[in-house]
Amino acid sequence: MLTKLETYLSHPLARNLNLDSPEAIQIHSRIIHEKPFLRQIYEGWYTSISRLLPDDIGGPIVEVGSGGGFLTDFIPDLLTSEIRQVPTVHIVLDGQCLPFRKASLRAIVMTTVLHHFPDVKSFLTECAYCIRPGGRIIMVEPWATRWSRLIFRYLHGEPFNPEAKDWKFPRGGPLSQANAALPWIVFARDREKFEREFPQWYIKEIKLREPFCYLLSGGVSLKSFMPGCLFGLWRRIEDLLHPWINSWAMFATIVLLRKG
């Protein structure tokens, strides 16, 4: 049961929404499209993903966990996917068991999906099998910093456990179960372990981003705290914080290169 404050802050469409229900993805899609501030954040994510794709190899590009997004506006030949049947996606699949041939893909892309995988090692192993040498995994994920630890721990609905000893967590609903600290754990805190266990992958880039904008957008659960017309102003404020981004970022663009 929501408190009065939670009811006031929550987006009307997301209020009491079961995140693992079939309609949740379509509702999130509607929220993203109807909130101008939030939509511009996704446009920034999608622009960075499309620019980071390898252009020296061929093959399909697959988006895992397409959800309510619109990455096809930026990558027209993209193969979209979800864990359950959704009218707007091409393939139903589980990211921890990918149905693609060996070395057949140019890239796998995703936004805020990795931290929902109960077994991230299975995903990385599957990707190493089906992505060809020179291909990439490109993702935008939550990231743990001094600032984001406060936000994710106290103001965000998803589980956040940067102290987790293991990369796994109990299986549950595909959206409700998560550890928002998992990308930071795998690629920063446990980077040596990642490089040791996955020599097929090279961390090409980790670009930290979004100290404030996503929070101000309210995400897909809360009302927007800023009108879309102020997005450019807040983006410039974030740019001024770049020298201190290691302390303030809430998200990261992560690029993994498949070695030959």
C-alpha cells in the first residue's frame, strides 16, 4: 500500500503497477513517450549507443530487453527482444540463454537491463559465443558513486546492494528482481575477477553520466520534476560537473569488445 507521499509523487499510470505483469512494458512505453524530459534522456542514451557500434564488421544487432523503448528510431535494422511476448518486439528470449549461432552477431545492445540478470556470468558467456570477434556489447546501466548510492538506496524502487559478495541474486520476476549495483560490481569493484574469468572480453570504455537528469525526470515510476523545455539547461549543468563525475554519476555507458 502506497503512503500519501508515494501516491502524490508516483506517476498515475505506474501507481500500484505490477512490474512483472504483461501490461507493465506497454505502460512504461507510454510513460517514456509522454514525459518529454525522460524521452530526451533516452534519446541521449540511444544516440551514444548508435555511435559506438562497430562499423568494420557485419552481422545483426540485437537489443536485449527492448521493453518500452524506441531504439529502432536510431538503429533501423535492429532486432528487438523481450523475455515475454510484446507486440512491438521481434524475438522472445532470455538474455541468459541466447538463441543465436556462433559468431553471428555484430553487437548486443541494451539499456538498464544487465542489473536484472540473476546470473550475469551466463549472459556474458552466451554473448562471447554469439558475438563475432570485433563485435561489442554496448549498454547503459546504473552506476555506484557517492551520490548515486544515496539515491538508489533511499529514493529508488529497485534493490541496490553494492556490498553483495556474489554476482548472482535469487531468481524472481524479470523486472522486480534486480541489483542496481551489479554493473559497478562486475566492471569496477571486481574488474580483475571479470578480466580473469572472461578473457574474451575487453572493457573498451566506461563513460559515467547523468548525475541529475534521470532523477529529475522521475523515471518510469514517478512524475517528472522538470518540464522538457529545461532539459538542455540541466544537461549543461551536468557538463559543468564533469571533473567530478566519478563522485556524482548515476549511470554509465559500458562498452565491451569481443577479442579475436
